[in-house]
Amino acid sequence: MLVDIEPFSLVDYPGLIAATVFFSGCNFRCGYCHNPTLVKNEGKPGISTGEVCSFLQTRQGLLDGVCLTGGEPLLSGEVKTLAKGIKELGFKLKLDTNGSNLEKLKEIAPFLDYIALDIKAAPEKYAQLTNCPEAWTKVGRTVNWLRTSGIQHEFRTTVLPVWHSPEELRLIREYLGAGEKWILQQFREPPGGVLDGKTYEGFSDGELREMARKLGCETRGL
């Protein structure tokens, strides 16, 4: 479900001034998720694709792009209609996704200019982290497709010591390949707490920078 629009962002679409459109609902249940109200379909009432497009019409010439994020946007029956409408307005379009729905991703791929795919953990930990038994099977198919899709993309991982040892991060890098853009994101405890209500400790900024240097990655959120 469409739930909100952030009218101006300098961080959600690399290199572009963008609006960010939020979808609620997610098929993963990652304990450290910082958007629990979106995941559980709580909070703001829904908005329509028409309302989003009407707003974006007022931003033509002022914004470069739009980012679709969540939650998981590909769970929404509205995402294809919205993606088509955004492109017809002349905006660049980026999708943030957990990579679990390759069929739906292929449907909207013709409208996309950029895809950010979350790599949650090493494959053997995916089911435990996401509470979704078939998660890695689905995500792995999407990773393989994305690498040869011709669409500009990045992979990204929010890094926590409890889930991501340096050795596990090295294995993820080997799987993705040295040539792929991979972002290590710093974990920040959100004001309202994370999905499972626990408290998580992240790596220090210095530790994350050093791991990124060794892995040939960029960092975000430092």
C-alpha cells in the first residue's frame, strides 16, 4: 500500500534530487528493521497513485528522480501503474527492494533506471535473519538476473556484528564479484526502536570503513 511521500531527498537516489515514495508491507521480518510501522502496515492511511502523480506534476523541473521504497514496494498491486506514471512525467526512477520477487521486478524493469537490492546476510543466515525459509533461493535468483540486466544498480548491506562477521562479508563479496557496486551501511538505532524491540550494537565508523576498504566497498550512513 502507498502510504507517504517525502518531497525532497538528496540521499535516496545517488547523484539526483528526488522525491521518495513509501510503501507499507514486507514479506521479511528482519529484527533490526528500522521501519517497523511500514513493515506491519501501521501508521499513516494510504494514498493513491493519482495523488502521487498529481504531486509529482508540481515538481517537474524541480526534481530529477523518484525513489520507490518501503517496506517492500513489489508487494503492492499499485507499483507497476505508479512506475509507468512516473516515467510518463519524465522522472528517473529508482527502486529499493529486498529482491524476493523477481517476477514482479521483471514486470516493472522497463520503467526503472536504478535498482538498489538489499543483501541481508550470507546465504546460510538468510532464513534465520528474515524469518522467511525460502528467502535466499528467491534473492539469489534476483541477484543473478540483476547482474546481467543492463539496469544501473547497487547491492547494499546494513552491517551488524551479530549477523555479519568479516569472514561472512568476504564471502558475500566473493559471491557478488569484485566489479559490483556494494554499499556497507551503518546501523543507527531509530528513535522508535527496531522491529523486534531489541537493542543492537553496530560496528564503529572506523571499523566499517576498514572493512569496506578491504572488501572494495563504499560506505553509507557514517
